[in-house]
Amino acid sequence: MKLGINRKQWIMVIVLLMGTLLAVLNMSVVTPALPSIMKDLGVDSTTVQWLSSGYSLVEAMVIPLAAFLMGRFSTRRLFIGCISLFAAGSLVAAFASTFPLLMVGRVLQALCTGAIMPMVTAVILLVFPKESRGTAMGITGLVVGFAPALGPSVSGVIIDSFGWRTLFVIMAAVSLIVIALAAVYLRNFDGFQPGAFDLVSVLLSSVGLACLLYGLSTFTSTGNMMLTVSLIVVGVLLVAVFVRRQLKAKEPMLRVGILANRTYAHSVIIVACMQAALMGCNVMVPMFIQTVLGASATASGLAMLPGALIGACCGIVSGRMFDKYGIRKVALPGLTVMTIGGVLMALLGADASVILTACAYTVLYAGLMFAMTPVNTWGINALDNENIGHAQSVTNTVGQIASSMGTALIVSISALSTTLAPTATGHAQSILGSTLAFSAIAVILAAALVTALLATRTRRGTTKRTLVGQ
């Protein structure tokens, strides 16, 4: 496959993608373990979901600093340092005796992921020529998609055989292997301009997002609704001040001004909806299979395997199709299939089987991954090359915020079952909660489809050639 890069650049890309695989794998292996962690550490679903939503939140806090870090440190130094931090976090989580200590380990892992993911994507986009970026993003999507395929199924077996702590021990060991390979093969990639470091902006975004997440995750179970609403309002205000500060700064920490490009802004909104729904679904599916259907962690992991495998292949296929046909003919079919999958998930009940659940999840995931690569590339191609690094920071930040808030909101919606059916049995409440959560996921996916339909419609004076070029 001739994509316009040489052998040394391929080796660097492969090493970087290994770190990406580790980071994404870390997210997917934890979801089947959530029911076991709930039992071992004595926490409920709205608390344990912080292992996913909190992880995404920390990523979102770090991603705006990616441009600064890429300009401040060499590719090699930043990558090895982040993976070392990831290994330390894995060890803390493995031996955590309480939930707060487990969260500390997850925070350390998320700090790593938030720093290296934008760097890896930016390097790949700059290494490959523009006419091959769709295929390059598809290759990245294949690697990233392989993690969800491998993670849940393997982790389910490990959880049932050795316990959830073993997962983190293995992650620490794999981290050391990646560090050794990076020390031998990874070379520096020059050309990143250092972004600005603004402590006030960091505090505004961090505190604002934390308030928003806590408010959304507790609004259905709080004993003090006034406090919860106040936190959400404060969070929104702080984030608004952060955005205003970035727009006025000469050297913003996060160039949110590039969202003025309508094509790029639409792509960010669509991807945010998809990531919010996907993360919420990845948390709810193992809980549904284990608590409602009474199956094992291994079964819940295997149920997610077909969708992840097919989705990983869909990413690279749709990337190549985008290079040839453009956004509308590729993304819209994927988004439609994805939405149908969301509706099928919402129709699942107590009489569903693990196989039926796996089929619905596969439809959702395959459609989503088929659409993800072209939508991302469509938005990036609308920008100049000098904005790509910052665009990746914006896209990843918004995406992680959506993942975090979406997970918290969806799990919180599922907890409404105890309010709506207070006299029902625990099993009946779990069924109702799953239905509510999957219905919310279907609505979010439908919103992504509608946005894409409106954003990619052919306007008067716009030629077919122009749409394909986008």
C-alpha cells in the first residue's frame, strides 16, 4: 500500500499506535469489570461509572494542554514519559483497597492517555499526504478499533478466572514492553509549535467540567437537588468563561476559534454525539448482560467482540471510500445503520438473549465505526495544515467531554428506575433502568444522524466534485 511515506516513518507510526492501542485497550477492559468492582468495593452503579466518566473527564482536562506539551517536549520524551505514568497508575489500581484509591490509579492512566492521543493523531496526519489521510485515519481507526474487540472478551475471561485486579497488573507489564520498544525504535518528529500554558484556563476548564460531571451523574439520586443544579449551573458558567478567554487570548491554550469553520464544527458535533452514545453503551451493555440476563463477565465481553471486530474493519474501508466518494455517500449510510442499532438496543428486555444483545450491539457499533472515520476526516480537511494539531486537541477534548458527560448522564438516567418504580424488585428496576438508558442512547444517535443530514446536504451552486473534495 503506497501512501507516500518511507520505512522509518512507518516504524515511528507503528510504535506510536502501540501506545494508542494500550491507552484505548485500558478503557475497554474495565467495562466488563464494573459489576465485580461494585461487589468487591461496595459501591453502586452511579459511583462505579466514575471509573469510565472520570477517566474521560481527566482526558478532557489534559487534551487542551497537548499542543503545549508537543511543542515543549520531544516526541520521544513525551511518549515514554506518558507511558511510564500509565504504568504507575496501573500498579496503583491493581493494589487499591478502596474505591478512591482505585480512582487515583485511573486518573494517572487518564493523564497519560489525554497527553499522547492528540500527539499520535497529529503526527499521523502530518506524516501522510492530504490525499491519503482518509486511508491513514482508517488505519488508525483499525488499530483503535482492535482494542474494543480484544479488550472486553479477554478481560471477561481474566475477571472470571483471576479477578479484576489482574487486569491492571497485565496493563502495567504491557506498558513496560511499550516503553522498551519506544526507547529503541521511536525517533523525534519536529515541527510542532508550542501552545500556550495558561493556569487560569486550566483551572476554569478543570473545575467547570468537574462540576458539570458531578451534577449530571447525581441529579437522579441526589438528596440535595439545589446543590446538584447549582453545580451544573456553575460548571456551565465556568466553561463559558473558559471559551471566552480562549477566544480573546493572543495565544490560546485551545483554539476554539477554529469552530467558526462550519464544516469542522458540524463534524465535531456529530463525533461528540457518537462518542457520548458509544461510551454510555459500553458501560450499560456489560451491566445489562450480567445483572439483567444473569450471564458472566466472559459472556458480556464475548457479546461485544463481533461488533468491535467488524467495526474495526469498517473504519479502514470507509476511510478509503471517503477518499474516493466524499462524505455524504459514506457517512450517512453508516449513521443510519448506527441509529437502527440504537433502536434495537432500546427494544431489548428481560426475555432477550446474550446473542440477541450481541447482534443489536454489532449493528450499532459497525455503523458507528463506518461513519466515524469519514466524519472526522471531512472536518479536518476543511482546515489548514497549521491548525491540524490544535484541531485534534479541540476534537479530542470535545469528544472526551461528550464521553464523560454522556456516560454520567446515561447511567444517571438508568438510575431513574428506582424513582419511577420504587416498589418493584431489584431485577425489575434493572430492566427498566436498562430500557431507559438504551432509549437515551438511541435518541443521541438519532441526533447525530439528523445533524449529518443537514450539514452535508447539497446546497445550490455546490457541485458533486466539491462535496467529494471535502
